[in-house]
Amino acid sequence: MLENMAVGSVCPNFTLKDNSGEHWRLDEHAGSVVVLLFYPGNETMVCTKQLCSLRDHWEKYLDTKADIVGISPAYPENHDVFARKYRLPIPLLADPERVVTRRLAKHWFYPISFTRAIVVVDAKGIIREREIMLRAFRPEDESLITAIYAARGDAAVEKYSQMRAHIRTILLR
């Protein structure tokens, strides 16, 4: 059984096919912040809202200079239809065997089919943010953008990110 990856760990390299059938390799994006958006499936209400929200706020995401990809168990052909239908600006990676999903986005308590997660990897390949949510919830654009800037090393945003983590700890007590 593969061990889940924690914040501060080196993100393991992986290769998955994207919606155009090309191979996408994590190590080819070294030197850039990479955002991995794990979602349960195409054409589901929450997943579609999440990815369309990213599309609708794309200018803000472009400003971060991060490489952003979506990852779900669907096959490349299914991803291609979904990406074209909603004019999604990011590659969608196919993980039909859920190998990458199990390693990076699995929570010990939630079944794999409920996986909705964000993993932010910094330019050196270190996991800087790893948030796993129940299926009905999705991340807000501003919190994801903040996590991207924090992974880039922006001191003010990093301080905000630490404060947010502290508040989250207090709320979970």
C-alpha cells in the first residue's frame, strides 16, 4: 500500500495522459508551481462548477504563473469531450486506475470515490498545500490562489496562509 504524501514531502513524479492523449509528466514542470486539482468525475454538478469557476476566474490564475491540471478517473477521450464542452483552459489528466489519486489525494477516512483534493507543489517539487474535501464541497478560488502564491514564496501571502492554517486548527478542536 502506498503511503499518503504530507505537506513538506517531495512530490513523487508521475506520468498521466491528458485530454489530448499526450503524456503529462510532473518533472517536466520543475521550476514552476504546479496545482493538482483532483475531482471525482466529469459532468457531475460540483466538479463542473469547480472547473467552470476556475475558467471564469482564469485571469487571476494566469497571474499566479502556476501550471494547473485537473485529475480524475475518466479516460482521455471523456476528458476531451468535457473540456471542449465547458471550454476549460487546463489539461485534464486521466487516472483511471487511481494510482496518483491514491498516493496524493486519498484521505484515510474517506472512500477514494469521494476524493476531491488540491495539492500545490512548489518549484522545487515540495508539497506545500494538500487539502482533501468531502464530495459535496469544493475549494474557493481565493483560497487556492492564496496557496499558489504561498508556494511561490510570497512572504505576505505565506503569513496569511499560516494564519489560515492556525484558524483551521482552532475550528477543528
